[in-house]
Amino acid sequence: MSGLTLFGMEQQERTSDDYYTPKWVFDRLGLRFDLDVCAPPGGGPFVPCDRYYTMADDGLTAPWHGRVWMNPPYSGVRPWWERFAAHRNGVALLPLAKSGWLSEMWTEADGVALLPNGGKVEFVRPGSAPAPIWLAVVVAAFGQECVEALRGLGTVRVALPYDPEGEP
């Protein structure tokens, strides 16, 4: 990932990626995050975190620490997913899209939650009424505490630990 820069400048206007996670998701997770890696200017309105990266901070290339929250730009999820999977500590809200990274997420994440209502979520839009996107979403997690928190969101698929002595 070195040398890859996604933004590197402050966001000047709203884009098609400006759909912020609704408060109920964080209420049900009951977690505090060390870092929101894909935040709007000023931070996400409901994300309980200590620090955040905006476009100007370029969260894709900046150092990540602790438990992260990630609601990446859905126009380009793969590099964000790869970085999140490499970090292995946090929770991510991801679109159910026909992409190679989706099957990687399903098999690599420690846990995945299928949200109520078929994953159709009304996102917060600055200056607008809450709005769904055309894709359903899922929540992926790495780390035991993060996976346990998914249980507050819906049906959870938990990765089974690998047992080299066990049956395939």
C-alpha cells in the first residue's frame, strides 16, 4: 500500500460517498473506537471515537492504531477493505456488492453481521433527510470484543478457529 494516496486534500463539497452511519448502529454496537479512518470534515456526527481521519489526512495511507471504525467510500472499497483486513482490529460497514473483496471479507473477517431489513439502512445525509442507498450493507469485524458487539446488530456469522488436528 505504500505510495498509494487516495485523497490528500480536504473535502470541498459533498460527494456521492457522503452517506454517514446512523446513530442506532453505534448505540447497538456499544463500542468506543480509537480511530475513524474515513470521516467527513469535523468527524462523523455519531461515531464514538477519539480521533478521525478526513480526506486531507488520507486515512488510507496514514497510520492506524487501536480499534478502528470504517465506513469507506463505496465508490472504491477494495483498498480500504485490504487495509482494514491487514489491521485486524475494528468494525466496518460495507456494501454487499458483486466484488472480489466481498468473498474475501466473508471468509477473512472474524465476524460478519447481517443487518435487519435485509441490510437496507437509511444513512445520514448532511442537510437532507435520511436516505437508503441502492445496495444492502453488512458489518464486518476483527477482534473478539468487536465480534461480540456485532450481536447487537443482527444475525452474526462468526469465523471458527482453525484446528489443524480437526476434520476439514
